[in-house]
Amino acid sequence: MTTTVAPPRRPTGGDPVARPDAAARPGETLAPPTGAGRVAAEQALVAGGQLAAGVGNLVFAVLAARLLEPRGFAQLAAFLALYLLVHVPASSLSAGSALTPALAARARRRALLAGGGIGAAVAAAAVPLSGPAGVPAGLLLVLAFAVPAAGWLALERGRLYGEGRHRRAASSLAVEPVVRLAVGIPLLAALGAVGGAIAVVLGGFAALAVTRPWTATDRSPDDARAGRFARAGGTASEAAAASAPARGALWAMLAFLGLAVVQNQDVVLANGVLDAGQAARFAVLSTLGGAAAFATTTVPLVLLPRAARGERHALATAIGAAVLLGAAAVAAIALVPDAWIAAGFGERYADVGALAVPYVAAMALFGVSRVLVAHRAATGGGPWLVAAVALAAAVQAAAVLAAADAGDVAKATLAATGLLLLAAGAVSLPRSGGRRRAPAAVVATGPREPRPAPDDRAAPAVGAALGLLVLVAFAIRVYIPRGIWLDEATSITQAQMPLGEMLESLRTTDVHPPLHHLIEWAIAHGTGSVSELAMRMPSVLAGTLMVPVLYLLGRELYDRRAALLAAALGTFAPFLLWYSQEARMYGLFMLFAALAMLGQLRALRRGGVADWALWAGATTGLLWTQYFGIFFTLVQQAGFLLVALGLRRAGRPVRGYLVRWLGAGALVALAFAPLVPFAVDQFQANQAAGKGFSSPGRFDDADAARGQVGIYVALTNFAWAVFGYHGAHIMAAITSVWPFAILGALLALGRRGRPLTVLVAACALAPAVICFALGILKPFLFEIRYFAGAVPLLLVLLARAATGWTRGAIATGAIAAVLVGGMALASADQQFSGNPRVYDFDGALAEIEDRAGPGDAVLYEPFYLNGVVDYYAPDLDARPLQGGLPREAAPRRIFLMASFQDQERHRQAAREAVARFRRNYRLVETERRPQVRTWVFERREEPRR
């Protein structure tokens, strides 16, 4: 047998060290792996070292906050920012030596000389600089001592990334906080902020010591490397090119310079423009956010040499790592109670928790932007790349200088990093360049439905784009500008009960299955936090996961163009966004419906065990989340039945299909069985209470106001599903175009429907039709939330319509841009402008709580606002309007808060109360907030003091 040995792969000119050459140190890999799993493992190894360093540095900062006074801690935080800003060229040089490891040996001496000169200049100007920088001269002298080694450390770390020595790189990262903690605590206690600064500098020198090549096997001089490269199959000219800096090294250095400015300038500027208290508050914020930014620092550096070689998995893996680390940081901060922040940093900083989530989200966006910039720099970046970063830095600086408090600085950084992500994405994402391939898949029965085979050349670009969409979806979902409303307050109240008491409350007073409530209960009791974001986090995560699920649905049904457009629409779709920000079960409802649809499609195409398991698991989750999911499941069962009949008519084997279908259905039935007695008890309890399964429902048209379901109610619900919630005039304009919708449906009927498309359309529309029919008898049953599982399917069909009816990339791109842009605008209007479903109980109760004192009475209408009142003002002595005024003494002032004034019975109750109070009291103030109105009355005859 003859064995053919493939010649060694030659590296491209941008990366001289593919390292097929010298022997590796024990446990280290010479030739970089190329598989997706190995690339991910490489990122995970270095990210682990970076995470360990971040945790250690965070512990150091927490201890410093406890040991130092506010001004001292703010000064130390400013020193840390300056220390990082000194390492700005470090990021740049690391990028250059990661692209071209030979650069480390050649530039080391120059870096030392330049660093020495800068350090001497900092030392000489320490006194005059201390005032503008808000940092004592002693700290600047310590900084001057650290400057010379900054460039050297950066070069050596970049060399380790470029040569694939990731274990040593991780060790260099982890040793820094170890030294900081070991020597920093006693120095902080003895010397204050200066002692902490000395410990920081010593940690940097220790990291440099770990990076240095102390043994012969570690040393790799330029000439030896070039010789080994030539023996591996390279020519002399290629070896010369390998020893030269990568083509994008200069632009990489400049771009990373701007990135470091964006990361660190806010805390430096804040320390100069804010007073001591606000500067200290932002120092805490920058510490929390810095942990998120720090966690993703190594991701672009590990990416650089692989991107220069054009490895197809490198960009998608790097973006995935940055997204995962950033999302984990935001989720961790969201779940941390304010009491923990107070325990860590001190009671005076407890209130920064409300600002921590958006600031950490800004740092997460920054981490992904850094990956995009690194990839573009490695593949031929240019002036536009640097200009994008410089623009974000300039916008951030201008906004921070105009800030009045720590919150303004956090918002400025969030805006700047969002702008940076958009700009970096526009400049950095590669073009797919993919071509459509021939159809390859066949539907289980019926006419053949084409499905393009995958085009591997487009995979990196598609993966990068999808990763960006996931991060953007998460970022806009954690930024929630509205407070909780009635139903959310009910969920939060139930989540705080003991488990048995909560389940009993659901069984006797609620109408929903318990899955979402169990998740909320686990968060409340597991973390000790019932903050708005913590309670909304299951919906936030469900809404974020919806984006890749929409992509998979579109890919399973159609092609990459439709799949990416569906994911983009899902990122900004107003309805998905709204219920991704609500502490209720509807976000999970839609996710499980989409997963059940995906499982059914895969089961019909391939029929594997995993496919049927996906359908069964998602269907179980659907039924345990929302009882109305039974309609969706019944339509799917009808689809399975039609496929079985089609197989039999075609004379194809049907027994195996039936066994898998009935087996998966039996598993769902077994999982649903425990809910049956629970649901029966809920139905009987609500019927006995005279409530049925009714819940407040509000429509914007006359039919709904009369409690009748008609065509305009149906169209309004359809408009909500696609365009979200808006003011009455906008909804009237949208629903007025219903004849065009009917015309479009008639045109669509003119085309022969493909079997799986018809199945998806049926699963989207049939539950709505069933609810509409039931709504004729019981109007409260026709509400878009109860068939919300249709919305993701409608988005996939809309994406297919946009990409399937158009010809040419320009036309498709234009239509896609209009659709996505329209969704984004609709989401913005839904969030900030006249939405009738926004309730400002938080603002109204905060105002009352600030003004109400002993001897005042606080009333609210309707009575079921008690959950909202208890959540936002637990210490406020408030009672429902029906309970009347206190009998022991006439109150000095009366505060009446009323909501749901669009319902006649509540409007009439508030009107009668106002008329009754005005007989003995003066109406001194009326305040209107979104869907909430407050009246303030004072007694006419005040006793003299």
C-alpha cells in the first residue's frame, strides 16, 4: 500500500509563523489547529486566563473600595484607567506582533526607548498634570515607572498569540491579579491609593516575566525562523515576506489605539468633570463594566493570526466568544441584587445597580466591536477602519464632557459603543460571495420542495452576521425604558411566595400553567433579587434565543438569504421586543412555538431521533407555558396525520414514521398529564369566583370598546403582531389598509403553495382563527398574546416573501433594508411614543412616596393595583379606593392614583371619588402619566401651628 504525504501548508504573507518548524515546548501546539472545535478550545483557554485575571482584578477593586475613602477610590480608579491608557500602544503592539511574531524581537528595543522617554515626561509633568487629571502627583510618578515596560509586555504577549503559545499567554494574564492581591492589600492599608497603584505596577512586571523566553527552545530569532520556514517548503521571497510586518499592522495599531481610548477615557474624563461623589459612583460602574470589557480583551488577539491566514471558522468563533462573554457579564450584573453591590463596594454605592446593566451592556458591545476591527485589520484594513473608531471616541468624549452625573456618563458610553458596533460592522464584515447551489432536499411527501445546499464559502460571513444580530437583540432587550405593569407585578408577587404557596395561588386564582412561574420563583429565591431586570431575564433570554431559532427555521425551509432576513426581522420586530421585556410567559411561549415548528420540519425532512425529541421537548414546554398552545399543537398533529396519509397513498413505508410520531406524541401526553387536574382546578376556581378566564383586554377601535369581535379587531391584532403596539391614530392608519392585505392574500393564492410552507402558514393562522371563533362568544379570548406563537412564523414567511419574489441582490437588499428599518422604527415608536400599553406606576408612586407624610391618605383604583403598589412602594400606607378613608381621623391630604381609565367602571369610580373629596378638600394638583392619573387634595381648613 502506498501512502501519500501532503506537502506542508505554506502560510500566507500576512502570518510568517504557521510553525511547522521547531519543536514545541511540552504541552504546547506548534501548528495551529484549523477545526472549529479546536479554534473554540483555543479561545476558551485564553479566555479562561483572562476571566481569572478579571475576577482577581475585580476582587482587588472591591477591596480597594472598602479600604479607601470615596475620593481615594476615585483617584485609584482614575490611575487604573491611566494605567490602561498607557497600555494603549500595548494593544496596538500586541495586534502587530500577533500578526507578525517576528515584530516582537525587532521592536523590543524601540518600545523600551519610547516607553522610557514617555515615562520620564510623565514624571517631569506629574505636578502640573495632577490637577487636570484629578490624580495626585504621587500616583503619576508610579505610573511613570510603569510606562517603559508597557510596550515590551504588549509585544511579548502578542508574540505568544502569534506563535500559538496560548498556555503561556493565559499564565501571563492570570499572574497579574495574583501579585496585585498578594502585595496590594498591605500596601493599600499602609499607603492608600499610592500603595494600590504600586501593586498594580508590580503585577504588570510579573506578567512580563512570565512572557519572556528563558530557555533555548523558547527563543526563535528571525533568521532561524526564516530558515525553518524555508525548509518547510517556503521560498526565499516568502521567507522575507514572513519576517516583515503584516500589511495591516499599522492600521491595526492605530485602530486598537482608538479602541483603548473608547474603553478608558470615560472614567478619566468623569473624574475631571464630576464632583467627588458622582466620580466615585462612576468609578464603581467602570469597575463593573471594565470586567466585561476585560473578559473579551484576548478574543481579538487570538483571532488576528488566524484571520490573517484566512481560516474560515476564526471570525464566527471569535464573535461567538465575545457575544457569550458579554451576555454572561450582563446577565450576571442583572441578577446581582443591589445589596450585593452595597456589600462589595459599600452602602454608599448601592444605588449604582440601576446604571450597571446598561454600562456593562455597553462594554459587551465594545467587545464585539473589537473583534470586528481585529478581523478587518488582519484582512486588509484601511483608513475607514480607523475613522470608524475615531468617530466613536469623539462622540463619547463630547458626551462625557457634557455629563452632569454618573448616569449621563454611562449613557454616553452606551451610545458611543453602539455607534462603534454599527460602524465597525459596516466596515469590517466580509461579504459572503456565496452562490446558490442546486436543490438537494425533498419533503417527506407531496411535491418536491427545493432547498439549496449549503455554501461553505459564505459560512464565516453568515456566522458573523448572525452573531452580531444576537448581540444587538440582547442589547436592545436589556434596555427597558418602562416599568412593570399589573400582570408583571402579579408574577413577581407570586415568585416571592414559598413554593407550595405559589402553586396553590396559581391553582386557585390564576389561569396559566406553572412553568414560567417556576422559573421566576427559582430566580427570586436563588439570587435573592426581584429587580425588574432579574424578573424579566427569562423573557430577555427567550427573545434573544429567538433570533438564531428564526435563522434555523428560515434555513430549514428556504435558504440563507431568507434565514438571515428572518433573524434580522426578529431582532427588531416590535411584538417580539415587547414581550422579550415583560416578566410574563409570552416570550417563552413564542420561543417554544418556533422550536416546535423547527422540530416538526426536521422530523418530516429527516426523521431522526434528535428531531423528534426536539419537537416533543418544545411542545411540552409550549403546553406548560400557555394553555392556548394546545391549538398550535393540534394543527401540528393534523400536519403529521396528513403526511402519514400521503405516505400511504404514495405506497411508501409508513410504519416507521407512525412509530416515531406516536412515540413522540406519547411522551408529550405523559408530560402534559400532570397539568390536567391543575388546569381543571384553575377553571373551576375561576368559574366559582365569577371571573371565568377573563383578563383585561384593550383594543383601539369601536368594536372592541363594545366588547364585540369584528374584522377591525382581527386586523388590529394582526397589526400588533407585525408592527407592535402604538397610539390610536397610528393603529387606525395601519388597519385602514386592510383591503391591500386582502389583495396580497389573493395574489399569494395565485401561486401554488409548497407543502412545508403551507404547514407553517397553517400553524401561524389556524390558532388565530380558532381564537377568533371563540372570541365571537367570549370576546376576552381573542387577544394576540394567546396565539403569539404565530408571530415568529409570520416573520419567516415575510422574509421568504421579500427574498423569493425579488430578482437580483440590489432589489433584495433594498426590500430587506426597508423591512428591517421599518421594524426598527416601529420598535422605537412602540418604546418611546404614545404606546397605550405603557404604565408609569413607578413614577407616580415615587412622586406620592416623596410627598406623602404622616396624617395623609393614599388611595388607588382599581383594587387589583395592590401588587404594583407593594412592589414599587412597599413602605407606603396605601389602600384601595373601595376601602374608603381612614376612620380614626380625617387625613390632612389625600392622594388618589387611578389607572385603567379607558374602562368605564374604573373611570366612573375615580370620577365619583374626586367629586366626593372636593366637598371637604381642595383639589390642588392633577398629574397625568402614561396610563396613570394622580389627584392631590388638601383639607380646606388647616389648623394653625
